Amino acid sequence: MDLDLGDGGLRLRTLDVADAALLVEATSTETGRSLWGDRPLGPHSLGDAQAALAAWDPAMPGQFSLGVLRGGRLLGAVGLIPERPGGIELAYWLRPEERGKGIASRAVLAATDWAHAELAVPRLWLEIRPGNEPSLRLAERVGYRFEQRIPRHCRTRTHHDPERDTWHDCLIWVHDGTQTTGADLG
């Protein structure tokens, strides 16, 4: 998959292990949790990046990652995580310095439309932590609708062992292909 998102050479394309160096550079200033792998916080080493992207291998059945790129620079990604037949969870991450510019909205909208059209997936959803106002605004802006709040559904991933980790409520926002998307992403 390789889509032009407009906006000065912004592209959305499938990532694989060969993109590990891009991931290392992209996460070099990250202090929070990024999209890939079990690594809870911060920058990735080359080995971390290779392992994470191998786990998101588009050649394998299961989850895969679409990189948001401008030129040869990775700005972020949209992860597609098939959870059951006919449904995919979307997750996204953007470099801290690229947030607030509408890039994530463009990428999530393009990935949503592509998944409906090319993968024939009828239902996509976002799992958003309550209080994450930028993600809540993004969900609404790109045409997702609030479905439900699930108590202690999402893992915080501050610990590698799920039994020792913490869990928090998630707000589920869905897109079933009948909604209008992308009213104003400018």
C-alpha cells in the first residue's frame, strides 16, 4: 500500500523490517509510548526497531503498520490490528514535534477509507483513553462515532508482564463505512 496524502509529499505506505532505521530515528525524541511492540516508552534501538517491525510484518497474517512519511522521514504510523473477522482496530502514533498539524487525521482517514475499500472490512474502531482530548477530537473529526466505554479494557504497558501491569478504561469509537469521513482536515 502506498497512498499520496497530499500536503507537500505526505505519504502513507506499508512498513516492514527494512524500515528499522527510520523507526530508530523517528522515536529518538519520544518520551511516551509509541505504536510498535511491547517496548513501553521512549526511543528504539536498531534491534528494538527490527523486532517491533517483524512483529508487524505485512507478509504475515495479523497486524501491520502503515508509515506516515514525508520524503525519507518517518513522521508516524497507523497500525491495523485485525481482532476478529470483519473488524480491525486502528492505532496511531505521531512524532511529538509533528502533533497538532492534522497529519494524524489525514493518515487515520486514509487508512480507514483504504481498509473499507481495499480490505472490505466493514467495522473499524479506535480505543481511546478517557481524557485524551486530541485523540477524541481526531476520532470525531474523521467520522468515527462513540460506541461505548469499557472499564479496565486497555493495558497501560508500563510493565512487560501483563499480570503486573495496570489497565485503564477505554472509549471505543467505531467506523462502519456508513459515516461521512473527513469533513474538514485542513
